[in-house]
Amino acid sequence: MKRRDFSALVATAPILGATGSALAQGGPVEGRHYNVLPQTLPTPPGKIEIVEFFWYGCPHCYAFESLVESWAKRLPADVNFRKVHVAFRANVKIHQRMFYALESLGQEAQTRPAIFAAMHQQGLALDDAKSQAKFLANLGVDATKYQNAYNSFGVQTKCTQAEKLSEAYRIDGVPALGVGGRFLTSPSMAGAGQRLPEHELGQRALQYTDFLIQRVRRKA
């Protein structure tokens, strides 16, 4: 989902279809299937960092979730994967705070499937701390601890860092994948204008991410 689309969320995937993949045609193309950052960003020493930029309320992130989580479980030991929640507008910032509050409590990963389902299957907005706390309490999250975390300086710091990283990677839509502080790709870029089912766009984006991991590894 592009930044400009956040003001009028339409849950229609960019359902596309085409012949052959870029990998089959010799590999993804710079400027078409992925971008190179103008400056290399700091990453954890000794690791190739993959950052998935996402938003709980994005239908394309919801569609991508099972693919990227399955892929991340198979990554080699020298690759570190993490999620960063974007904050393109006011209610998205509230969802961002929910992500980092849950992460600080060690309960984000276990509650994420239910949060996605609530937003995309049940139509819940979860765009204020009170409704979030009430919903999360049913998932075993202590409401008081959650609200304390939500309002904490530590969570605010994480949100600020996430926004700075999103800007550094030049994120203008989600889901997107930052690779090794050097590259950016996404399901949208993976399609390169071709008409493909959204599931295939996600698979291609992960194939291209694997390709970019190898590029980072060769230069390490």
C-alpha cells in the first residue's frame, strides 16, 4: 500500500499476471525490481539485517504475513529478520504504538495473528489505546501493563527510531523489505507492472530478497 493511499484505504490487492519471473530471465533488475539506497545504513555487526516495513491495517501486509513469516523461519544464521511498523498518518501512528508496546511486553508475535484478523476479518479499527487494551485483554495481555507500556518513553523512542528508519529506507508503501542496509524491494516492485496474483507477488519479493542477501554476503 502506497503512502498516498492511506487516506482512502481500499482493500483491493494489486492483483496482477504475467509470463515468467525476473529470476528466470537472469535476475531482478535494479531500479525495477529493487532499489539501491544512496547510502548504506548501519546494521548489526556480523549479521545481514532484513527489515519488513508493515502496517497492521494494510490489506497487502495481511496477505503477505504468512509468506514472510514462513520464509523468515528458514533464514540462515547470519541473517537477522525483524519487523518495523510504519506511521504514515495519525491512526497508523496509534497502531505503531500498539506494535511497540506489545513488543516491549514480549507479546507482539503471539498476538499479531489475532490483530490482523480483527482488522481485516472483523472490521475492528483498534485505533485508540482503550479499545486496544480491551481487545488485547482477551488475548492474555494485562490491560494495565499494556497501557503503561503504550504511554512509556521507551515505546515513544522505538516509534521515533522506526520513523527515522522508514525515512532512511525511503519507504513510500508497505509491505516492503529492506536488505542489509543497502537495498529495498517489495511485492509491488516485484510485479514491475505485470499482472500477477498477490500471493505470487509476495513470493517473487522474497525470491528477490534472497538474491539481495547473496549480494550483501558477497560484499561483506
